[in-house]
Amino acid sequence: MCVKDVVVQNEVGLHARPATFFIQKANEFKSAIWVEKEERRVNAKSLLGVLSLGIVGGTAIRIIADGSDEAVAVDELVKLVESGFAD
């Protein structure tokens, strides 16, 4: 299992559009991936799950992956969040 904490950089947080980018990236990996905010954990491959966390800019989240490509998955998702979802 691989775990990393990251602070959401973009002002609006993970609303619909950035959340969609995040989920698309998460779905590129075979590992099971979760996003955790405070004590709530959701499937990172679920749009409703990610949106239900209400993640706004400046929020610290934890990305957790478990599987054959867990380290790469977490690294790539952390990079995406740190970039502010820039292309």
C-alpha cells in the first residue's frame, strides 16, 4: 500500500471538471485507489464519491493506492493535484 498527503492547489478545489480529470487519471491504473479527507475515505475512481468529499482549494487530502502499480498511481495523482489540474 502506498500513501501520500497533498494539498489541493487550485482555488475551486475538486469540483466537477478537476474531479473528472482526477478520476480519469485514477482509472488509468489497475490498483484500488482512495481519496481521504479528514476521516472520510472514498473510491478515487467514483465521481460521486470524490465530489461528496467537498474538497476546496487549500484542503489537505490523502491519496491511497493498493495494487501492482500503486506507487506510480499515487505519484501521478499527487502531481496532478499539485499542478492545479493544469494541462
